[in-house]
Amino acid sequence: MATFAKPENALKRAEELINVGQKQAALQALHDLITSKRYRAWQKTLEKIMFKYVELCVDMRKGRFAKDGLIQYRIVCQQVNVNSLEEVIKHFMHLSTEKAEQARSQAQALEEALDVDDLEADKRPEDLMLSYVSGEKGKDRSDRELVTPWFKFLWETYRTVLEILRNNSKLEALYAMTAHRAFQFCKQYKRTTEFRRLCEIIRNHLANLNKYRDQRDRPDLSSPESLQLYLDTRFEQLKIATEVRLWQEAFRSVEDIHGLMCMVKKTPKPSLMVIYYAKLTEIFWVSDSHLYHAYAWYKLFTLQKNYNKNLTQKDLQLIASSVVLAALSVTPYDHMHGASHLELENEKERNLRMASLIGFNLDPKRESREVLSRASLLPELVSKGVMTCVTQEVKDLYHLLEHEFLPLDLASKVQPLLSKISKLGGKLASASFVSEIQLSQYIPALEKLATLRLLQQVSQVYQTMKIEVLSRMIPFFDFSIVEKISVDAVKYNFITMKVDHKKGAIVFGNLDLESDRLRDSLTVLAESLNKARTLIYPPVKKASRLGETLPALAEIVDKEHKRLLARKSIIEKRKEEHERQMLEMEREEESKRLKIQKITEEAEQKRLATEYSRREEQRIRREIEERELEEAQALLQEAEKRSKKKGKKPVIEGEKVTKQTLIELALSEQLRERQEMEKKLQKLAKTMDYMERAKREEEAPLIEAAYQKRLVEEEILHEHEQQQEIELSRQRYSGDLQEKNRLAHMLEQKNIFQEKIVSRREAEFNKLKMEREERIRHLLQARKLERETKRKLILHLKSEEERLKRLEEEEAARKHEELERRKKEEAERLAKLNEIAEKQRKREKELEEKERLMRESQLGRSAEPPTKSVEPPSGGRQPEPVAVAAAAAAAPPSSGKYVPRFRRDRQEGSGGAPPPEPDRWSRQDDRPPQSSDRWRSDDRREDRRPLFGSGSSRSSTWSSSRLPRGGTEQ
């Protein structure tokens, strides 16, 4: 590796090597100099070296050397002089293009020479075998060897330059210019493969720009200038893709533009959006996406109408006609009929994606097919006024296909309209985004739509039809094409028909007795009746067998569902918290990085500014010294010249003169000359003063004489003009007097005519005045009558409201009184029941007391000897009959065991069995029953229920089991 003291030496060495034919050595010498770390400060000599370096790289087709050198030169001049790098790169691309053009001009057959699919691919094996086997190379192979390498080198040049300039804010303009030139290269030579790779390279550069945000000198897409450059590059890419017919790459370019707009959240200028939608119309039409094609035309029409001030009426009519015809070209049935759930989801995502590209914001939760559809687009076109701008033929065609019902004459009326529409179109005068609009491209789709409409209308009228008749009704296609169209329509449930080739007939609808409309009506009626029957007789819900087997399954499922929902919410909260923490960390890291980058940049700028200021100070100091020395030498030479002219010798010789001495000598000489010049000027001013004073003294009498002469001449002129004016006034007066005499005899007729006109107009005015007063009077009467009617109506409504209010108040009062009365009766009834219950309790208490006394008396009597007579208790009454009667009345028939009343009540309360049937020992008692709910309102009746008719099942069973043996019921 050779080392040079100065860059100029390397340049001279390279030129010497080139002159002796050693270009490789010269290139290596310059490459060593450029990649050396010794020369990292930019200077003008390095730019000259780079020019020579790229020339050698182009001559020798050394793309790798060129790339290394340009990368090193970018590092050198990126912070100091970017324009130098731009000039070098432009020179590099110019030389590469020039060499490729020279090779192209030398080739005889360009198409054969450029018939290579991939410029980066090596030679094919068959080419190598042919080159070795054949002794002479053919002309095609020679052309291929001459032209293809230069085009391959030119392509590598564009790739190298784009790679060097990528993602640098200071080189954005040069990057955009290089991309545009690369696009033009692909377009000019029809390099489709290279165009795809170029688009992918630019796409990766943008992805890396978003990925590595901490890169130095990173472009800021929020800046309007940077954003405009990136958008211009993408739009140029879109234009070239459509021109070379690469529709898939064009659609990817549209997605790139949309992604860039979403990234910066800004909408480009309307002129760029017009190009965007114009290219979208072409892409969607080629891809047979007629619905999206129509929506793109609609957006294009809206932009042109709102923002293009130079749009003529003819151009607007053509664009509006294209919008309507594009909407009509969409097939009137849904292609997703009968599709699976996965296909529907994919179609929904596709619709959302396409709607976003076109510029329609849809709700993801809604069905996008309901929004982006033919049925929603056509009414929107009518409501937005697009139909008012179209031609009359398009308007008539729209009404025929969408609103008319002409099953027999539809095709015959549509065909002349289509022939007229096919002739419409041409170049647009004010819309440069679309070079030409031809409405004839929609004719096949419109003929297919007319065929579908005719089949649909015929199927509603006819049940069967011959194939020959239908073929005559559809003049657009043969019956085989009509059959294909009908197959798609039947597949997507647009019409229902069958073709019977054996009978030569077509059967519309199902082969039932009723038609489609009648069948639909009966179906609707059956569904309505079924709903009514369900409302009248609701079905009985049967318990689920699964619920019987697993009664807690629903509760378990509910708990599990709630647990999963809670877990999902917790996971989402944790995700949100984690994302928030990550965002905060990213923000902190970004802020730290920005601070460090800012500090580094400030330090670098300070260092560069200090270095630059130091160099500037040295340069200025050096220039000042050189200038002072030159001025001193000039002053010395002038002093010598003056001294020679005056015959004087110079005071000091030049060899012994210093800088300070020369300056002092020059200053003293200048001071002396200035003083002499001032004295001369004072003398000259005094002389001029004397001359001016003498001149004014001599010219004063001459000025006075000229003034008097001018006064006399102006007086004579004034008198002459006054006489002329008097003469003209007399002539005008005499002429006016003659005109008056000539018109005097017409004065009477004029007065008569004036009176007639005035009287007639006065009569008309009076008549109109009377009519107006009459009309006002009728209007006042009508308004008075209307006010009276309205007042009566208001009065009637008020009285009716008062009456209704009064009735409501009376009804409320009546209901309140009824409620109070019922409450009072209920209270009285409860008091009476309580009184009866209290009497019953007292009676039962007396009976229990009597029973106790009777039991005690029986126990005392059994203790006495049998011979002893029983004396009655004090009171003179016999207790036995009363006790027996009470026992017979209080107890059910049994085998002789006595059960007290309070124990029977307890058994009734603890038991729950239904009351047994009364047996023959049951007796009827006039006493009321025990429970309060057995009382009736008419408690004075003679016949009452048995007192002990509702005994427990246990006591009844026990009583019946204690009957005497062999006894039966009587």
C-alpha cells in the first residue's frame, strides 16, 4: 500500500499509471488513498480524486470498488460539504448511463440483445456449451456480450447509489432523484424484474427507517419536505408500475403510499390524491374488482369536482358518466352466497382493507358487505348529485336497468343506448391524471347486466319459454354465453331457472303449482299464523334431561364463565400495564437517547465551529498581512513615481524599508497631498463665487424685459379667445330659439296626450287600490274567522280537560271512600271475630274447669267404699250428666278413653293429614268452629259445620282402631 504526503501526489501518480496503460494500478492507488484514515478532512483535491476514481471504476466496470470509495467519501464530506458528494454521484451515474447508451447504439438488434430475464443471473449452461462447441460466435451472442454487461453495471450503479444514500436526512433529495432515474431506466428498457427488485429495495429502506429510530441523521417524516420527497418517489413508482403493466407491483405501491399516509397521519395534496385514485381505477379494473373500481371512480369524481377549478363541463360529464357506468358494471348479486364462515371472515378482512385503501372508514363490528356494495353505491350517487352531471344516454340506461320493468323490450331498448355510449369518450383537457377516457370498456359488463336483468324480469312473468325465443330477445350474446351467465346467476341465488335442451325450453322458478311470489306470500302468512298461535298457546317448557341428571351444571358453567371472564380481564389489565410500562421505558430510552444524541451533536458542532473559526481567523490574519504588504509596496512605488516626476529622490531605499516605515512614509505623503488639494479647492471655490455673482448682476434687467413682453402677448390672446366664445354663444342661442318655434304648435297635442295617459293610469291605480283593499278585507275576515274558530276550539278543549279532570278526581275520591269503607268493614269483622274467639276461649275454659271438677269428683268417689252413697256437691246440681254431656260433645267417638280439647288442638296443629269423614258417633254442635278462617260473614245461620270434623289422621286412626270387637258402623 503506497503512502503519499499529499493527495495531489496520488492523483498525479494515478494519471501517470493511466498514461502507461496500468489502469488497475491507478485504481488501486486511488482506492488506498480514499480508504486511508489519514485523509478524513475534506478538501477540494479529494473531489478531483473522486471524479478520477469513478471514471476508472466505470471504464473497468468495478462496481465493488466504486461502492467502497463512495461510502468512504460520504463519511468524509457528510458533515462538511454534502454538495460535493452529490456532484460525484451525479457524475458517476452520468458516466454509467453514457457507457450503456454507447453500447446500446453499437448493438444492431436491441430486442435480442436485451432478451434477458434477470440481469443478476449468471450465464446459462447451454450458452456456455454453445460458446465452447461452436467455433464462431453468432451475432446475437456478440451483441449479448456487448450490451448486457453495461446494462448490468448500470443497474448495479443505481443499487449502489441508493444503498449509500438511504435514510439520511442530508441526502434525501439526491436519494429521490436517483430513485426516479432508476424508475426511468426500468421503464425505458422494459426491465420488469429489476423494477420489482427496485421497489423491494425502497420498501426495505423505509422499513429500516421505522425499525432503527436511533440512527444518526435519520430523516424526519413529520417534516413536510421529507414527506413530499417520499410521496413523490412512491407516486413515481406507481406511475411506472402501471405503465409497464405490472399490476401486482402497482397494487403494492398503492399499499406503500397508504401505509406512508397512515404512518405520518397526513393527507397529501389533492393533486397527488387524484393520481392515487386514477391509478386505483386502472388496477381494480384489470383485477375485475368492479365494485372497488366504481368506488375509486367516485372518490376521483369528488376530488375533481371540489379541487379542480379548471375542469370543464365536458370533462366533468365524462368523469360522472364513468362513475355511473362503473357502478352499473358491478354484478347485482353477492358472490359470497353460500360461502363458509372462514371465507366470509376473509372477505370481511379484504373489504376492510380495500375500504381503507379507497378512503372509506368502516366499523369493523358491522358487516362491511352492507357498506361497500352496489346497492349502497347507486343511491349514494343519486343523492350526491352525480346523476345530474352524466350524459342523457347514461341516465336513460340507468333508469332502464334499475327502475323499468320491460321483460320483452329491455334488450331492444338498451342496445341503441350502448352503441351511443361506446362512441363517447376522448382525451380530457383539464385532467392530466387520466390521458383518455373511453366508455366503450364498460360495454361488455353492461351487456351482461342487461342479460341478467332480462332473465330476472322474464322469470317473474313466465314459467317456461323456448330457447329460440330467449335467444331472439337477447341480441348481445349467443345462447351458450347466456347459459354461462345464467349458471353464475343461479349459483349465487340471483334467479331460479333450468335449461332443458331435450325439449328446447327454459323453466323458470321451481316446478310447483304456485309462482314464486305466491309461495313467498303463503310462507309469510304461515309464519305470521305460527307466531300468533305461539302467543295464544305458549309451549310448555320441558325440563332438560341434562338438567335432571346434572342439576348443578348450569351453575358450574356460569361460575366457570365468570371465572374465565375475570381471568381474561386480569390478563388484559396485565397486558395493558405491561404495554404501558414498555411504552414508558421506550419513551425514557428515547428521551435519553435523544439527550445523548443532542449533547453529542452539540459537542460536535461546537468542535467543528471552533475548528472552523480558528481556521477562518488564521486565514483572515494571513490575508490581512498579505494585503497590508501589497498596499505598502504599492504606496512605495507611487512614492517613487511622484518623486521621479518632481525630480526628487526617494528618502529611503527599498531594500532597507520595513513594513512600518513604508506605512508611515505613505501616510505622511498622503497627508501632504491632501493639504495641497484642499488649498487648490478653496481657491477654485472663491473664483466660482465671483463668477456667479457677476453673471446674476448682468442677467437681472434682461429677465424683467422678457417678463413685460410676455404680459402683453397673453393679454392680446385672452381678448381674442373671449370674442370667439361670445360668437359661439350667439349662434347656439339663435339655433335653440328656432327649435322652440318649430315645436311650439305641438304643445297642445302633447298636453292632451299627457292628460290621457295620466287619467288612464290613475283609473288603473284606483282599480288596483280597490282590489287590494277588497283582498285585504277578505283576508282580515278570514283571519278573524280563523281566530274565532281557534279560540272556540281552545275553549272547548279546556272545558273538556276540566271535565275529564273533574271526573278523574271524583273517581279517585270514590275509590278512596270505597277503600276506607272496606278498611272499616274489615276492622269491624276482625273485631267481631276477636269477640267470638274470646267468648269461645271463655267457654272452653269453663268446660275444662268443669271437666277437672268432674274428674276430681270421680277420683274421690272411687276411693270411698261401694256401700257409701254419693252426695251431690254443694249447689244442688248433679255434675255427672253435665260432665258426660261435655265429654260426649268435646271428644270424637272412641273406645272409652278421654282426650282433652287442648291436646286435640295440638295434634291438629302438628299433623297435616286431611280430615277424615265423620262417623256415626260424630255429633252436630251449635258452637262455632275453632279456626278463624272457617267463619262466614253470615254467622247467624242455624246450620253450622261440625265442631270436630277436621281431626288429625292419627287420632282418627287410633279412634277407629279402638272400636269394640265385632262392632260395625250404624
